[in-house]
Amino acid sequence: PNPPPAAAGPSAAGPGGPPAARQPRRTTVELLRGSVTATLRGLLRSGHAVRHGARRTVRAVEVEAMAVRSVMQGYLAPPEPLPLILLHASKGSQPRFIVKIDVVCAVERLHVSLVNGVPQELLQLALHRLHLRFKQDLASALQPVIEARLDVGHVQVDNQLHRASLPVVLAPTAAATRPGERSRRRAADADEPTIVVDCRFHQMVGVDSFQHLTVRVAPLSLMLEESLLFELVDFASPLLDALVLVRGHPCGVGTELPKRPHGGGAHAPHLWEWPLLAPEPLPALERQVVVDVCSVSAIAVDVKLRATGQAAGTGQARALLAALLTIFGNIDHFPLRVRPHTVRRHLSSWDEFTRRLATHYALAAAPSALTLLFSLNITGGIPELLVSALAGLYGALLEPVRVGLLLGADGGPAEFLVALRDGWADLGRKVVLLPSLFLYRVSSAVSEVLALLTLSPIYIQRHTRGIYASEVPVSAGDGLEDGLGLLVAGIVGLSGCVSKPYRGALHHGPSGLAKGLVQGVLCVLRPPIGVFDLLTKSCEGLTNSSILGSRRHARQQQPFALHPDRLVTPFNEEESRAYALLSLCSSRATAGRTEFFQHAHPVELRSGNHIERRVVLVTTLRVAYGRLDPLELIFEVPLERMARVELHEPYTHIIVWTWTEIKVLSDVGTSAVPNVVMERHIHGSRPSQLRAAKDHLLLLANQEDGAHLRRT
């Protein structure tokens, strides 16, 4: 309770009065409670201050750490150009939020085929060990950075035409193998990728800024064949015509204004009015490109060209084109080399940047024109052979000395002797290989020129396919055997000196006689052509032997089989391997018709512990019998030439009787064509396989197969 108020009196006002009443003292408990409360309040205030101070300190430390990290990145990373155009571009392209992306895509194998309307497979692109990485992250306060890297382990483009002399168009040089090798050393099995593209860039408004752009390409081999180029032109011609029609549409872009039609009723379509009403597009600003460092590795391409006589035909223009392609279109080896190129601190438009790169590589490849002239087969490729010979001399004489000096006393004489042995062995191989290559190139070119002078398109194509066959001889014996066959064909062709004038006069009178005389006189060239063919195939077999063999590229897979329904079916390896026998068959049976796959009857022939795989291939035009590994044709029979088919006990072989025309007697020109009956055997060890093949062949011989009747 509060104390009562003091009484009022004179002593209260006067100085001499009694003293005023004092406040009562607080108890000890109250004093302690007050002090404790004040202390706690002070501690709470101090805790709040410490906590806020700690937060401010941590925040300041983080800011300083980010600043230090940014400075260190600026020192370690290459300098980033920031001209005025980049500052303006970055201001207008600030994203509202940044999405971090890190995508990795890996594909082990990817095959893409180009198929025409037959349908026939023309090209196949094979990509192995395809690895793609795309990453987007915030690198600075201006723009997000994009990193992309593409690795392709193996790239190959195959020529899928059956009678292709060059079955591969583009492949790594290291992927080539020697004929007859069982263990193929392919670039697809190597760790080094064929193509590598690595870049780091910023994308802004109207500007693409590359911090670095790196392109690495492994040494490649490019092989072009005339027949494939003609097929690609035929394939692309309708597409180009369609593009011209689209661009020539009245409402299309870049077309002229059609004339206004005269007359016409009220419902006549006035298409000429629409271009007037259509708004004109505003010209878009060309994007700029800024490149800090653009590095392209050295480019090494070994070019090989082959002219197969497809341009030969009637008319002076085609004859001239065939002559030029025959002389200048056959090159066995043309080395195209371009040094590495680097572009630094570049700012321009994309068109100017690409034009600059194209100009650089065109000027860098210009000195190779002289090398191309000396690489023609007609000249023998003397510079390349001289360089190879000098390399062989260096390896035999100087390389062992260099190895001995490098190893010194630590290596001992063993390494010196190994290097000496390898160098002299390589020199010995080149002593035989280089003259054989020279004779092969010159004799094949001379043989092709002489065949062109015969003015017979059929003979030119047949001769070229014999010289540049898809299956090359793999030994000197095989080359000699093929060459003797071509020599005999050339000697037999001499009979045209008599048969051509006789048949020309018999069918066309005096004009045919005159034409036949010219053709008969030109048949005198066929025996010399046969001599050059013998030399060509013998040298080719020697150069492709297992000891001296030059490496050759092989397809990734065989072309898919064409079925009569003209539908592209899933790839079947067994059918494609059997269908590959057509590459060894004669083209006279087709007579311009398309040949489709019917059936492939497998036949196994056991010889001791070895089982040989063979096949009986049935198409809409013929029956072919041959081996699969290695691919070899034993015989072929047109369907209309089959006479009789039998299979007797102990069921070890099928007997096929066929009608065979006597070519020598048929050239006389009589109305009756003489034939003989030939007996052929299809051997096998499994009766079930032979029965299945015999039943099908019997239907064909009796013309009871529906597919045989529908082939026309």
C-alpha cells in the first residue's frame, strides 16, 4: 500500500520546521529481481546483435569469395572479347531465369541408307560410337554459356551398288585391310575418334560469340566411282525438278509476277493479285559471329577415282565425255594435304566467316593441282612412287642408325638389328611392289583407252567391269588366271573382223556392210587389249598378295535384297550375303530389267572337319550357285535356259541340265541358234537342304513357279 500523504503545516514550508517523511526502502528480494531482469534483458540484446553481426560477416565473406573466384576464372580462362556490340547484345537478351542443362547422348551404331524408287540401295552412312554432350550453365552475369562436344568414333559411307569396283566411298584410312586377312584391323575398333567437334559459345541478340571452336578430323580415304555418280544424278534430278516447280509457283517466294489473264468470267481465279496483297517481308539483320579461337586440324585425304565407262553411248558429246573420263578419271592414289588453320579474334558476319574459311582451304589446296596431274594412272603416279622409294631407302639405311643413336648403350645391339631387319624387309617389298603398281596403272589406263577406240558401248562396259572388278585377285596366281581369261576373250574378239561385216550386210544392206567394216577393222584392237589386260591383272594380283598387299576398304554390311513387292524390308544378313552373288554374275541376263530376290537355299558341304557354306540363289531372272566365304560364283543359269532337275540317292548332289548357246556358231547370222545341253552339279552334305533346293528348281524348270511367270 502507498504511504499516507504528509500533513501540511508551517514546518513543511519553513526551513526551520521538522523534516519531510522519507520513502520506505526496497527489500533485498526486490533488488535482486530487478538486477536479474536487467541482466537478462542486456544479454538478449547482446545475442541479437551478435547474431545480426554474424550474418553480416558471413554475407560479406561470401561476396568476397565470389569476387576472388571470378578474378581467378578471369586469369585462368582465355580473355573474353567484349566489344561494344557484345555489350549491346547482352543488354537486350537477359533471360528471366537460367535453366542448367547437361545432356549426354551415346549411340553405339547408326546406319542410314539412301534408297531410290526401284527400290535399290545406293549409299549407306555408318556412324559408330557416336557421343554427343550439350551443357548450358551460367558463366557470368551477362549471359549463359553453352558447351557442346561431338565425338564420332568411326565414319564410313559405302557404295551399295552390286557391281561397284569401289565398294566404299568415304572411310578412315586406318580402316583399310589387306585382301584375305581374317583379323581385320578397323578404325572402328580403335580408341581415336574420326571426327571431334568441341565448342563453347554465348548466344545473344544477333551475335554468336565463340570462346573456342575446335575441329579435328582423322586421315580419310575418298573413293568415287563414275557409275555411282550417275546413279546419284538420276536420283537427285526429280528432286531438283520438284524444287524448281515449288519455287516457280505463283505464290512462291522469289518468283516473277504472272501476267494478268485476258478475259475470263467473274469466277476466274486472278492469281496475279495475291502477290500484290501479300506483305513484303522485312529484311532480317544478318547475324554476327565473334570467335576468340577457331582451330581446325590438318586435313589428309587420299582420293581415288574410277571411270567405269557409264558415259559411253551414242553421240559425239557422250563419246567425248567418255574419252575424257577414261583418260583423266582413273586415279589410284592422289594425296590431298592441308595444313592446320587457326583463326583468332575474328568479328564478322557468318557469310564472311565461312567465305574466309572456304577461301583459305581453296588456296591451300591449289598447289595440289600439279600433284593431281602426275597422279593420273596414264602417267603412272611417278611422284608418289618416288616418295615411297625414298621412304624405303631411309627406313633401310638411316632409321637403324637413328634408333641405335637414340638407344645408345642401354638398348644394346638387339634393337639396332631389329630396326635394320624391318627396314630392309620393307625395302625388299617395295622393290617388287612399286614397279608392279606402275605397270598396273599404266597398263590399265592404256587398255581402257584402246577399248574406248573400239566404239562399242557394250564392249567398253564389259571390259571395264573386267578390269575394275569388285572382287580383286589376292595372289599372283589369281591375277594370272583372270588375265588369261581376258586375253582369250580378246583373241576370240578378233573374229568380229569377219562376223560384224557379214551380219551388218545381212540385216541392213550396204549401209550395214559399211558400218560392219568399220567395226570389224576396230576389232583388231582386241588382242592387244587382251595383252594389256593380262599384264594389268597379273600386276594387280601381285600387289594385292598377302606379302606385298596394299590395304583395301570393305563394306560395313552387304546391300539389302530387293524383293518383287518393291518394299523396303528389315535387313536380313543371310539374304544379303546370298544376294551379293549377283555382283559376280553376268549383266547380259538382265537386258535392262530389274532383278529381284526370290529365295536363298543354304547348302553345307563337309570336307573332313571343315564345313563349307554354299548357297543356291534364285532370283526373278536366274539361278546362281556359289560359295559365301570367300564369295565365289560357281555357275549361273538364266531361268529360260533350265531344262531338267534331278536328285538321286545317296542325295549328295543335284543334277541340273541347262541349254547353252554356242556363241561362235550363233555369230554366223543364221535364223536358227545352235544350243547344247550342259550338265551341272550342286553338291551338298545334308539331304534335307538338297531336297528343298531341288523342289524349287524343278518348279522353275517346268515353269510352274508363279513368281517366274510374274517376273515380266
